[in-house]
Amino acid sequence: MFSISNSPSPNPPVGFHFLLQIEGLSYDGVDDIGFTDATGLESSIATEEYKEGGENRFAHKLPTAVTYSNLTLKRGLLFNSKAMQWFKECVESFTFSPKDITLILLNDEHQPLQAWNFVNAYPIRWSIEGFNAQQNGLVIESIEFAHQYFRRVEI
């Protein structure tokens, strides 16, 4: 999908330089992106305790399932956004059409370093941060997505 000609930098990458692609949401080839914040890249393995007869010092912890946090994206409020139309369909007609979302971390030369693919994501929450007449800031909308799982994508 992407190619990098340079080897990775020995320095950790910055977290503010990323690109987001939502499957099928674009205007004339331009992705419906512009998100300023992406959180929810978190997974954990649930465990179940098993107590062995005669062993009172500890209980065995056995892995059961992997769980994933929801993906939350924030950006300045956009009108006529395809992402918002997608959310509106989910809320008003309770029709869900899951889409893959890809989050791509970029280096300082705009080349992909690492990507994560959120499989079968769909919006479950939308909110706007409060209005404040004493501050000069953007209206920020937040969209939360549920998904089956995410995986690292080889670049």
C-alpha cells in the first residue's frame, strides 16, 4: 500500500503528524479527514483465574479473549461531512454499514511510518465540546467508533 525509501529514524516519532482514511468517505478523491486527535489504540487480554486443588499460594491466570478500546476521533466541526452523514444514518434509521478505518503515522517528510487498521468500525457516539462566549476557539466535534479489532498494517 505504501512504500518508504528511508530506514526508520532512531528517534521516536511525533504523535501529531498522522493521516486518517475512512473506507468510502471521500470528496472527489479527497478523504473526509482533518481530525486533530485520535485515541483508542489500546488492546488487552482478559484472563480467567483457575484455582488448582491443593495449591493455595496462587491461582493460575489463563488468557480468554482480547478486548479493544473504542476509537475516538476529534476535529473542528465540519458541515456536509460524509462522516457525519454516516453517523446520521446510524442514529436516525438505525442502519449500520461498517467501514474500515486506517490511521497512518507519518514522519517529517510525510512518509508513512506505521499504520493501524480498525476493522468493521461504525459510529456509536457523537458530541460537541461546550460553547464558551469568553474563549476564542474552534467548535470541536468528537466521534466514537466501535470496531471488531484493530491490527498493525505492514508498510
